[in-house]
Amino acid sequence: MRRLREAIEGLDVGVLVNNAGVNKPGALYLHEVEVESLMRMVRVNLQALTEVTAAVLPGMVQRRRAPSYVAVFSKNLYVEYKSKGIDVQCQVPFYVETNMVSSAAKNSLFPLFVVGPDACGRAAVRWIGHGPLCVPNLVHQLQWWAAAFLPEILGDTYRLALHLHQRAIFRMLRSSRAHPQGSGGSSVHKFY
């Protein structure tokens, strides 16, 4: 945080994109995860977001500019700072082709549901300044719209099935790394 504050000192920061996140170890039940792994996710996904925003926001208030952020925090910032001429927006993409999702999991999703990072980035830039919450990509907007009509239990069931599928893939990958072919272990298919 000290290095960040030094790096932004004197800079006219107009946009903050909180885009860091980890999901390792992914697709596990809570009782299967080491506490330190969970705390690392909390430190990156929640604590770091808050610290970075707190470090950058004072200068933005002076210059009347603010960051995009996660949903509830963004909405609160939007309400609190709108009167100061600061626009805060939370962008909600769905599946983006990144390293946070394994190749096997990406391939198991309906291909039209997954957007490439460049397309997602271009759509995100076009939506800056258009309200406190947006789903910038058309493919993701359609998913958001469809999800609004589904009973919550169906959405929950789908997400659980998807995560359990990813969990099975990750377990198979871990097993194949622990027992590579030719080391006396059984043959395991590798996913890339």
C-alpha cells in the first residue's frame, strides 16, 4: 500500500478498475479448503479492493472522479458521491475467457456464453458513465435477462452443477499431477 500511495502521488487518477481476483483452490467445499487459502482469497478479493480504493479515492474526490467497484460498495459510493459530481459504476460480466476458469470448464460451457477478454474490455469501456450498474457485453446482457426470469432455485442448481463439474475437473488434474502416467499410477486423462 505504501508503494501504491507513492506511485499515485501527484498523478491525476481518473479511473480505478478493481480487477484483481483469485479463486484458488477453486471448486471445493468449504470444509475441504485450508483456512490460509481462504484467507488469501479474502485478502485479494475483498481487503485489497477496499485498501486500493481507499488509497485512490481521496485524490478522486478532490478532482471529482471516482472508481468502478463491486456491487454493494459501488452502489453506496454512487449514492454518497453523486452530489460531488463523481460517477461510480459496477460492471458485471458473466463468463470471460480468463485463467480463472480451466480450459476444460470453458469448453463445457455453451461457447456463446463465454466472451473473450478483448471483447469484454471494449464493451466495458463503452459503458463507462452509463449508470451505477451495468452488464456491458450483449452476450452477458442476454444471460442477465434470462436469469431474471428463472426461479432462484434453477439458477442455484445450475451454478452448483457447473461448480461441481469444475471441481471434478480440478480433482482429476490434481490426481494426474500427483500420479503421472508411467509412475505406476492409473491412466488419467489430462485437460488443457
